[in-house]
Amino acid sequence: MKKTLCFLAVIVFLSGSVVAQERVRRNNIPIPTTPKVEPTKGASATKTTSGKSIKGNIVSVMTYADKGKAPAVTKAQAADMIKQGELLGVLSGKKLYLVVNSDGTSAASKLANGGSVTITGKIMNKGGINMITANSVQ
């Protein structure tokens, strides 16, 4: 009896895998496992502005995200935050900018002096996130 049940279980398992393979191929054309995703019409593209300058205060991105406002950090606070791996940004008006290098890595080390800065570079905005590629930091 056990052998018969085991034999039937193997038959059911194998027939299921054959049926699954048949679904993968129709007319000798494999059906892709993941559909192609194309951008929807009206999707916002990345807005870029090159060679612009922003002036603002260096702030903790986490404090700004948590409270909606953040005080300017001092040189000592900025150095401590960088050591801890905390993300720093520039608050200009009501916009928070993440500062990146041209290769896309964080440019937090350029913000180690704390206080107010003027950054010149390419400004990008995608999905409400503002970034600036820092060509110069003063």
C-alpha cells in the first residue's frame, strides 16, 4: 500500500512539472518570466540644472526628516556626525539638499566645517529629493 501511494505521489509530481513546462513554451516561444516594465506616460523625469549655486546651513538630515526643521551644526558636531556615519545636508530656504560627489558618493566630508556654506554644482530633483553635485564648497 505504501509503495502504491509513493508511486502515485511521484506520478502526480512529475505530471505537474510537465504541465508547468508546457505553460512556459507556447508555439516554441518561451514566455518571459517577468514582464517588461515601461515607464508610464506622464512620469516625471529627473530635473537637472547645471552650474547653479545654493547657499544654506549644514544640517543633520535625520533631524530634519524627524522634526521638519534642524539647526545648523557646528564644526565639532559635523566632525562627530561624519565619524558616526550620519548623513549631512544643506538646508537652503525650505529645501534640503543632499550633497554628492560627481561619482554619486556622499560628499559629507566636504561639509565637515559646519555652519553656512555656498555650494556650486549640478542640481538634481527626483521624486521630491533634492541633490547637488558639489563642484566647489565654500
